[in-house]
Amino acid sequence: MNRRREARVGILFALPWILGFGIFLLYPILASLYYSFTNYSILRAPKWIGVSNYQELVGDKVFIQSMGNTLYYLIGAVPLGSVGAIGLAMLLNTKVKGIAFYRTLFYLPSLVPMVALGTLFMWVFNGDYGLLNSVLREMHISPPNWMGDPSWAKWTLIMISTWGCGQAMVIYLAALQDVPVSLYEAAELDGARLWQKTRNVTLPMISPVILFNVLMGMIGALQVFAVPYVMFPGGAPARSTYFFTSYLYDNAFQYQRMGYASAIGWVMFVITLTLTLISLKVSDRHVHYERS
């Protein structure tokens, strides 16, 4: 088989992927970039308006508030989820009877669909008849109005975000099992205690995995949508739970402002890319790669 024929066969095998990538990924990306510079409402043809959508975003108080809410959620949810996932993985990395059952038990909650999760936690965090407040009252503790108080609403969502840390836990667990036992033995010979072994052996050895999970968690936090949409319609109370994605969705499908929604999406992309690049730059000094 000559090289030209080999190339044709190779392209033929790759053609389904090329078509799928072009139709379902590349075209929507380029189309949204074009629509972000237009006045487009689906029902009418897009009309070119230059950077007007982006100029409007600069002075849009609702957009600024949604961006602040999203960054607040990110700063709370990502560290909390990371610490929770690492802690669970370290507990489940021990050799005790029935460990496979416990690993499955802690992973299962991450499989619950987001809408079902939101519905479930509406019952748990309800200020009047919620399960959590009933328990707190039994303990003679005055409970907060989790879903009705703006100062507690975002923290309610941040606490709920730890429900899905099972996926990250599985990745941490795999990384922990790859840490050489000889490093722990050497640390014990030097008199290291549990915290010293964790700080000087475990965390450096799994630092690439920590970086990966933090980046994935950060991207996920910027895209949070389903649970707040179910639990807090319209970003209630007082738009304290109104996120980037909520504002994008409302502009696209309620206000029929596809061009403006596309501009919000591209601003979100730029912020996500910037935070990712900053994280990668900062990680150079703290992430240990075995080959290096």
C-alpha cells in the first residue's frame, strides 16, 4: 500500500470524528463568537452591532452581581471539596475489613442527578420543616434560614457541592495507592509522625492529581447551574444565588437575547482560561512530577 493510499484510508477512518467535531463543537464555538457581536433573537436574522454587547456587559449590574456570586461560590466550594475528597481518600486508603463497601458507599452520592439532588436538598435545608433544622432544634440550637437568608444561601450551595466529591475521591485514592511505601518507611526511620508524613510525603507525591482535580473543580464551579436553578428560582433571595450560567440562560431562553448571551459565554470562557493559566503558573513551584 503506497503512502497516498494509506493517507486516504486514515482520513476515511477519522472522518466520523472530523465530522462530529466540526458539526457539534467547532461550528457552535465559531457561531457563538459571531453572534456575540450581533443583535440576535433566534426569530430574526442576526444584525451586526460590533462590540455593543460587551460594552453593555461592563455597565450591567446584574451581570456584575452574578459574576461576584460565581467567584464567591468558586472560592468556597473548590477548597472545601478538595479537602473533603483528599480526607475521604486517605481514610479509604486504609486496610480495614469491608473497605470495598465503604469506597462504594462514599462514591455513590456523586452519581445522583443534579435535579434530583436539588430537590432532595430543598427538603433538607428548608428553614421551616427541613430535616437539618429539625435536628438542630432538637439539640437546642437556633437554626438559620438556610434558603431564605442571603448570607446563608450561597453557603448552602457550597455545602451541597461537597456531596459530589466522590468522583475526585476515586482519583485521589488511585494516586495514594501509587505512593511508594519505601518513602513512608524512610520517613518513619527519621521519626516522622502522621502529619509530617502527610505533609512531606503524601501531598507532594499526589500534587499533580491535586492540581488536576482543583482545575476540574474550578471549571465545574464556574459552570454551576442545575442545583441553584432548582433550589433558588430567579437567584432568590435577593439574587444572592444568581450565577453566571443563570444569567446566560435567562438572556438566551427567556429574554431571547442570544447575542448578549453569547457575549456572556465568551466572557466566561476568558475568565476560565485566565484562572486556569494562573493556576498552572502558580503550580510550577508546588507540584512535584516524578520524572523531574
